[in-house]
Amino acid sequence: QDRLKALGKSDLPPIRHLHVIGAGAMGGDIAAWASLRGVTVTLQDLAPERIAPAIKRAHELYTKRLKLPHLIQAAMDRLIPDVAGSGVAKADLIIEAIVENAEVKKKLFAQVEPKMKAGAILASNTSSIPLQELFDALKRPERLVGLHFFNPVAQMMLVEIVESPRTPQHVMLAGQAFAKQIDKLPLPCKSAPGFLVNRVLTPYLNEAMLMVDEGIPPETIDAAAKDFGMPMGPIELADMVGLDVGWAVGQELAKPGAIVPKKLKALVDGKRFGKKSGEGFYKWVNGKPVKSS
Ligand code: NAI
């Protein structure tokens, strides 16, 4: 919080309308957070039933943080489900948080770009895909910046503001200003594999998962990490991030000869992605890890 205050607010005009595409773990919570901080948000996904859980989580967040019914209602009113994607044309900023697949993201960009208003910025929440792989889907790649939030959005201050070789300075500054506008801490970095945080985090998680392969129970590893001062152990964190997402990041960072944890591969192959699917390294009940699987 102190560092955020020291950074100060920006002189750039605030983002008034944000459009988020993908209402999953990240997109849903980014939308909820931005609305909590006063931004009007349209939230798009493939079907209304994919948006509904995000709206429910947003309501829980507002109830916890805002307490007063009229403030909760105002935040709910600012968060608008939008399956048709009509918010794209009005938004100052569009954040894409759909599946971690370059081809799917490029297809989406090609549909979205012609509808964007002049001066609007397009951001990707990708955790691992270099922006250089995405911007050739755009007629104007200079509109693209990475805004990489961390999970859980409401608790994690940091947002990596990712610069592609085509991102101009004013777009980087606008990304940083938006992070500050919603009380997050911007960390500008270049679009290199894993950006900054995942480049450091992924080898740590990978080593912990290799220890599971060696027969050490997840509980033992996580307890040791907590004794060491970590707020959460690496195996619980991997489950919480989503093993499919962790897998995709790991593939992006893997060097030839890197050792892939066997248990991780078996879980991802079996669609046991961690907290979001109710089972990963742990079985998850009511949002809490109960016992290793
Ligand atoms: P998720 O699987 O929870 O949600 C993705 C959502 O996108 C789903 O609701 C899906 O229906 C929707 N979607 C897919 N294609 C779509 C399309 N064409 N149009 C509209 N909606 C579409 O995934 P999650 O975990 O939220 O990840 C989303 C992005 O955020 C990925 O790029 C991921 O790498 C990144 N990310 C994930 C983090 C995590 O901890 N899970 C952390 C930081 C970034």
C-alpha cells in the first residue's frame, strides 16, 4: 500500500468503461475488482451460465468489502453481463482472459479489433504466450499490451504490464495508469517467456511437483513451505492457479531436456485441474484443500 501511494495516481484520463472477455477464474474476478473500484464493466463469455458464477463471486466480494447495501447495489449495477459483446464498441480498455491458447486468442482479436472505438486499448491477461505471437492477428498491433493479473485477483496487488516490441510508451503508461486507478501495483516488464513472476515461480512449483513424483506427500511439502514463511505451499498454489494453466506456462518455459512432473501430467490428462475442478493434487471442498488425492 505504501509503495502504491508513493507511485501516486496518473494524470492520464481514467478508464471509464472496461470490457472483459472470458468470465472464468481470472476474467470474472478482474471484472468484479474493477467494478468495486468504480469502473463500469461489461463481462463477456460464451453463454450466460458461464457469466453467472462470476457475478455471484462479485456479490460475495462486494458484501465483504462494501458492507452498505446501496454501495453493494451500485457495484453490482456497474458489472453488466454481456454475452453479445456489445460493450466492445464502447470500452476504453478491453481485457481478454479466455483460454490460454494462442490460436483461439488470435481468432478472438480478429473479431474484436474492427469493433473497437478509436483510441481504445486491447490487453491480454495471458500468463505465458509472448505478445509477439498474438499481435500479428491485429491490423494495429500497437494497441496491444499485456495486463497480467494474479490469482486471487482481490488479494494480489501486482499486475505485470507487459510490453511487446510494438507497444508504444503511451500504451504502457496507460496500462500502468489503469492498474493504479484500480489500486493495484503495476510492474512493467518485457514480453519474454514467463514475463517476470512466472519465470521465477514456475521452476519453484516444478521442483515441488517433482518431489511429489519422488513420493513426498503434498501435505509435507506445503507444511515445510509454510514453516519457511510462505503464505501458501507450492502444491496448494499449483492447484489454486489451475493445473491446466500451470501446464501451459510450464510448456512455454520448458527448455529441451526439462523434466516434467509425472503426477502433473497424469492429473492434467485426467482433467483434474485443481481447485476449479474439485480435484488436483488435493481434493477441494468448499474452496479449501482437504486431502491429497
Ligand atoms: P478459465 O478456464 O477459468 O476461464 C476462461 C473463460 O473464457 C471460460 O469461462 C470460457 O468459457 C471463456 N472463453 C473461452 N473462449 C472464449 C471466447 N472465444 N469468447 C468468450 N469467452 C471465452 O481460465 P482462467 O484461469 O481465468 O485463465 C484465463 C486467462 O488468464 C488465460 O490466458 C490464463 O493463462 C490467464 N491467467 C490465469 C491465471 C490463473 O491463475 N488461473 C493467472 C493469470 C493469468
